[in-house]
Amino acid sequence: MMNQPRGGREQLISRAFVSLADTLVDDYDVIELLTRLVGYSVELLGADAGGIMLADPSGLLRVVAASNDDAELIELMQLQNEEGPCLDCYHTAAAVSVGDLDQATDRWPAFVAAAVGQHVFRAVHAVPLRLRGEAIGALNLWRHHPGPMPIDDLALGQALADVATIAILQERAIRRAEVLNEQLQAALTSRVIIEQAKGILAQHARLRMDHAFEMLRRYARSQSLRLADVARDLAETTLDPATIIAAATPPPLSGTRP
């Protein structure tokens, strides 16, 4: 990513925090929040892609947001191999920064072999989504080329993740002990429904999955509806895919999810 003028970057930082803080009002959309977090983090921190994992009530990590299909694939590789920087970040509740995955073969042999074989990402920087020292997930930033991430950028990434965590676990949602699991389970359930809706729309309109996701988001925004509600209506056939297609222009072939 090209370096932004200082004033432009500062304005984007302000916009990111305001956007994430807006979710502290009633009835926010968790998946939309996490998608915003990934998008702002990728843009601000010079990453090529990003993803978020959240833990379900049993402590198993699930992919709930990704900036593009490559990011989602490499997140799933970690889960499949049961090792990787994002899993370490979650289990230690501490940032994990790897400037060159080729140098991490001893640490994560199965994951590195799978990831390097894809010839996509060479560096990763992960920060935890944590509350009072306990992680509920991880924000993972991927780069095509090896290299460190500046300490200030890592600190900014952690600050963005902290705001998102507060939004997920805001005071009204943690007054009862069981609400934490309810919130996380709701996010994971919404993700499953959204994946179903993406598949329906992608097949109907002959789109790539990430383009179908962007079309769903645009339609939900234009109608002032929750993304999960639109996806559920589409999956349950109470919403015609043609309605979404007619209301939104597909993104260009080179586009990615914000």
C-alpha cells in the first residue's frame, strides 16, 4: 500500500475509531463491525489482507471476517493444521509478529509448508481481541512480502482491536455471565448464514464469493437493514436474489471486500 499523506492518514484513523465506536449503540451488527475492523486495519497498517478469528463457547476458533478469499483460505489453513501465528496470538493473548514465514518452519512446520506452498503471503502480524487479559479472538494482518511491522503500527492495530472488543462485549452485553457466549455464538451463527447467502447469490449472478459478499453488504446498507437479516431472508428464500442484483452493481473483478 502506498504511504498516505500524514493528514490523510490521521483523518482515516479518526474515521476508523468513530466508525467502530458507532457500534456502541443498541442493535449493532457484529459481522459488519468486524468487517469494518479488517478493512480499516488493512488500509491503515499497510497490509495486503486481513482476517479475524473468534472463539466459540467451547474455545474453538472460527473465521468470522476476511478482507478477501486468500485471507480466508490462509486463516482456514491454520485451523486445519491446528497451528499458526493467529492461534498463538489467541492462546497467549499477546501480539505475534513474523516478518518472514520462511523463518518460522520450526515453530509451525505444517502451517508454514501449506502457506508458503500457496505463494501468496510471506509475513503476518497478529494482535489479540482481548478483555482484561483474556483473548476472545485475533486480528491477523498478512503481507505479500517479508518485512517487519513498525511498533507504532502494531500499537495502532491493537488499539483498533481493543475498540472492537469493547463494542462486542459492551456493558449492556456483559451484565449477565452467559451473555459473552451468546454474543460470540450469535456472530458465528450469523457468519454461517451469510456464507449460505453468499453462495446463493454467487451462483445466481455468477459472481465470485467475495463479490457476492460485497453486493450483500451494499444492499443491506442501502435498505438500512442488518447484514445478517438480509442473508437470512435470502437463505430462507423470502428475498429474491434478483432484488439484490437489481439494487446493486457488482464490484470490478479486481475488487476485494472492504
